[in-house]
Amino acid sequence: MSKTMCPGQDMQFWKPGDVFEVQCPACNEAVEFFKDDAARRCSSCGYRMKNPRLDMGCAEYCPHAKDCLGYDPKEGKPDDSGESLADRLIRAMKQVFGRDQRRIHHALKVFEYAQEIVRAEGGDPRVITAAAILHDIGIPAAEKKHQSAAGRFQEQEGPPIARAIMNDFEVPEDVIEHVTKIIANHHSARDIDTPEFRVIWDADWLVNLPDEVDMSDKDKLATKIDRLFKTETGRKRARELYV
């Protein structure tokens, strides 16, 4: 089946009320929901909220939902502990970063943008979830061993730590291999160019752009965005946010 989305899931056919904001009960920040989000985490405090207006549309009953979305919404249930894979990975990521709230917030924000981009661009949601949450997991080890959080040290130290975390949660080996390769290239983009990598690359740059690029010249910024981002959805979102 073609990767082209059916009208029920293609966002160009959505109505204005299908994307909405809900106030986080923990910190009162606005959390954006898509109608088919089962839950989202507040990017400000990390609180996990259920979607009060969940609407899976045709994907809830369509026999082709897995081909259309890349996953079957009927199979997307938490494990016996009540935690989803994303919940467990976030918990492990927070343990590694400890009190470093800035990096925890960064990982959660990248995860949020990755969820948004994958809806339009496609890709394996398991790979994208794990890679988004764990992409910077090598920073503490890099700072300890190399006295630097430079990208090349993150790429060196991150994969074995991410692999150990995913092994603990019995993530399939093919997913682990893909995720660790993304982490090993998420600054350099040397040896990988999969749809999942492009989603993570763009989600990370959506968060990092104000800290890495001169934002004062909007014409130059627009040119930089067109050259830097790897998905059309990422480029469009960057223009909306910064141009």
C-alpha cells in the first residue's frame, strides 16, 4: 500500500478543532493535542496527560490502519505495569540526566516535535520514540570521560548507553540497531539517511535552532532552514516558529 495517508488521517483534511490545547493540571502550561493523541507529556514539567477528546477516526476500525499509519492503534497498549515504552524510556532518560532539567526538557521537546513530524512524514514510531528520547543520552558520560559535551563525544558515548536501556525493556534488536545508529550520527549525519533519522534530525534542530543560528536576519534564516532541514514538515514548522 502507498504511504500516502487516507483522508481520515491526512491532516490537510482535518477541521480546525482537531488540533487543540489543554491546560496541564500540574503546571498550568498549554499542551497541544492532535485529535488522535492518546496522551502527551507537558514539555514544561513532564506530566503525562490523557487526551480528553481522543478521536482516532477511521484508524480505530480500518483494517489498513497499520499500513496507513505505520502502526496499529489497536496494538498500542501499555505493558502490564501500565507504562508505555515511551514512559519507561523517559523514566530511564531522567535517571541518567539526574537534576539536569535543561537536558530533560530538551529531550521531551524533541520527542514532542518528532511525534508531530512523523504524522506527516512516516517512519517506524518505535524507532522515532526511542531515538528522540535517548538521542542525547551520552552527554553525562561524554562530560565525565572527555570533559566535553561536543557532538562527536555524544555520538561516541551515547549508543552503548541507549542499547543497555533498550535491552532492559526488551526492545527488538532491529529497532535497537536503528536507534543506536541514529544516535551515533545525530550531530554529523555521516552514515545514515533513513526516514526515521530525518525526523529526529529535524525535531532536534527545531529545538536547537535559536541557540545555533543568527535569528536576526530573517532572509538568511529562511535560507538556512531550507538548507538545514531534511523534511518538508520540519522546514514548514521551523518557518512557522522562527521566520
